[in-house]
Amino acid sequence: MMGLTFINAIVFGVQGNAMRHLGRDTPLNQFLAGAAAGGIQCVICCPMELAKTRMQLQGMGEYQVKSRVYKNSLDCLVRIYRKHGIRGINKGMVTTIVRELPGFGFYFLTYDCLTRALNCELDDSFIIPKLLFSGGMSGIVSWLSTYPVDVIKSRLQADGVGGVNQYSGIMDCVRQSYRKEGLQVFARGLTSTLLRAFPVNAATFATVTMFLMYSRADEACKPQEAAPTIQQPSSL
């Protein structure tokens, strides 16, 4: 939970700063700022998801081992680092980046387009339902745009658990998965992912947006400091 909070802080912080550097608030800039945020958070996201995958697969099915190897996520990453180094704890980084760049680009682009179309304003009595809907749909669009890549990423990160190595690389994983299970393999688990994505992202975006709206409204209401002469307030 703390990890997800940290990732969200990075994502929204980087996206906001990227938008300020890009200047104009356009759909393309929203996509680029979101992609930048997604790319940077991969540094944290990839090792976290690797640990999560390895913890979930302990003692299960083809990955079954005689005893539990990892005590917790941190112990998992430490053990992987000791055995495989930096490359080991960043296993799946390429597919994570390929997933996150367009995924977060569409994430922020969709939210921006929907909030504009729904005319979300602070004094709107229906602003919270509108923000929840926009955030939820943003999460769904994001996952729909990148889910097949996520399937491959998860399989690569799971590969090697219990000493079982099946794939030599990304394309080999794609070929083997398609040959054994067909096209439907790239949508396996999509329904449950989308059902989880809507409420999680609805709450996330609505909370962040309302906080920023009220913060900016409070700043706008603060009285200007007294000046020795009457003059026009300078713009910030």
C-alpha cells in the first residue's frame, strides 16, 4: 500500500511538472506528460511487481517449490539482487516501460478529455460523480491500451521461479504463449483487471483533483499583502 502511494505521488508530481514545462495544455501535451510520468515511475514499479509476482507464485502449480523461499517482498528483492544483481531485480523492465509509456499517456489524456467534455467545475453540484466517472474510465482505457504487454511482462517476471526457465526473451515469450494458448492468452484476466481498475482509478483521480481544486481556490482567496503604494498585483 505504501508503495502504491509513493508511485502515485511520483506519477502525479512528474505529470504536473511536465505539463508546466510543456506550457500549453493540449491533448498531445497531456499524453506526453503522462508518458513521461509513466516512464519515470518504472524504476519503482518494475521491482515492486517482480516481488509481488514471485511472492504470489511461491508453492503454486508449475512453480511449486519445497518450501517458501521469500519471507516478504523486501526479502524477495534482496535475495534476487544477491543472486542476479541489478539486472535481476529489474527483470521485465523493457516490457514495463513499453506498457507504462502509452498506458499513462492514455490515462491522463482520457481524463483530461472527459473532464472537459463533462464541464467539471468546482461549483458544479455533480462534480464528484463526474470526476469519479472520468477517473474510472481513464483507468479502463489505460489498461485496454496495454493489457497484452502486461500479460507478457508478468510471464517474463514469473519465469525462473522454482528453477523453471521457459523463455529466452520477449519475442520468444510472445511466440510460445500464442502457439500454446492462441490469441485469447493476451486478454486472460482482463475482465477482473477492468473491474478493479474502475473504482481504484475513480477514487484516485477524484481525490487528487478535488484536493488541487480546493488548494488553488484557497490560494486565490488569500488577501494580498499591504504595499506602500497602490499598484496592480503581479501575476504569478
